[in-house]
Amino acid sequence: MGDLSTAIVVIATSFLLGTLAMHWTADHLVLWQSPVTRPSLLSAHIYYSHTLVSMPEYFTIGQYAVGTLGGVMLLAKVLGGRESNWLFDGASLFLYGASGIVYLQKIVPSLRALPATSPQPAADPMDPKDNVLLPLRDLASSNAVLAVALVGVLILQSGQYYSERLERRERVEENEARLRRKRRKLERAQ
């Protein structure tokens, strides 16, 4: 069960990370490009309007289902009873839960705050009261936070896999050493 649940968590996390990677082009225009220009804001607005705001509902349900499946599997792994589960899976569950909270508290409201139509050009694209800049900047920064948290989940899961593999190898070596000692004792006794 452990390997299967780890695989499900890694697949779900990778899927969610992939959905975030799709938005890198729009996020780059808003967060990482300097200076932010009005055409880059309009391009990011058009991207988000066409991909996330007007996305069919079954895509959203699918994304929520994959996220929920990953969270449930992490919770099941935490409650699995092994000592390493508390360290690796507990930290993964924290990051995964924090990602869910950021998504629901920052991304969903920012998507709802985007204007339905492309806004008219303003004099200053960096106007702090701009009804396009603020939601786009919130979306881009939240996507960056989510990406870091989900990469953290992947690193923790791979660390747990490596730790368990090393532990199994040590157990095999201990058993082999025990068998060698028993053979030597038997050889001496004869």
C-alpha cells in the first residue's frame, strides 16, 4: 500500500504542478518582466480569461478531484503508523494543505475579480488601483507560492522513498551478517 499511495501522491502533485506550469507565460508577464507594460497586462488578462475563467466546469471538477485524491492519500499515509510517515508525510500534508488554502483563498477570488472584458488602456499600467493589475499580480504570486509548495511535496516524497530504500538495504545487510555469524558458529561447533 505504501508504494501505491506514494505513487498516487506524486502523480497528483505532478499533475497540479503541471497545471501551474501552463500559466508561466502569463505569470512571467506580470511578475518577472520589468517594467510591466499595458500590453503585457492585457495579454495576461486575455490568457486567464480564456483558460481559467471560461474553462468548462468539468475541468475544474477534475482538478479538485485530483487535488482531493492526493490529499486523502497523504492523510492515509500520515495515519499509516510508521515513524517516517510523521516526518515526511506530515510535512507533505502541511504543504499540500497550505497549497489548497492558497488556491481557495487567493486564486479563486482573483479569478472572480478579473473583469469580464478586456479593460481600456490606462495611463499608468502600474496604477495600484488598477482592476486588472491587482488580480493578475495576486494570481501570479499565488501560482509561484503553489509551485514552491508542490515542489516541496515532491522533494519530501522522494526523500521518504530514498530513506525507506536505505532502511530496507540496511535490514537486508543485518540479516545477512546474522546468517554469516550463525554459519561460523555452526562450523566451529563441528
